[in-house]
Amino acid sequence: MSEILVRDSVKSKYAENNHQATVSFRTDSRVKEEAKKLFSSMGMDLSTAINVFLRQSVVDQAMPFLITRESRESIEARRQAESHEGKSFNNTDELMQDLLDA
């Protein structure tokens, strides 16, 4: 079962604020229906999911996910490099030998 963790700072900051605002936007009807099914499987309605997104954005002062034009392969390669996964070489000769052996 999926679980959503709401940071205490978000919960405490907004728990006492009972001011409600209505937000209206347009989206593709198929996207809406697929999103409703997805969030329903997580125990949320669409309104709750959008509120989670908005609150997390405010806490992070950013989108709560990475927006990129990079390919999945590039993202994975960067992740591996940053976490020091994979092979490392002391010089280009070692690198070239490894490439030739592959």
C-alpha cells in the first residue's frame, strides 16, 4: 500500500488555516480520468492529490519532481556518476582497454 508522508511543517502551518479557495483549470479528459484512477488506488481523490502537490511545492519552494528534457538513460547515467556507481579508471588506456574487452 502506498503511503503519503506530509511534513510536520506543512501540516502545522496549514492545519489551523481554514480559509478555502477554489482553483479551476483545464486538462485533457483522459488525463483527468487516469489521474482519478491512480489517486483513488492510493486512497485519495483528485482534490486531495492536487493539494498534496501544491503544499509540497510550497515547502520545497520548487516543483516536487524534476522537470527535464534529458533522456532516461542520461538521468540514470548522472545518478550513477553522482553516487559513484559503476567502473572508474585511472587513465584513458584503462578505459579504452575496458571498452575493447566489452
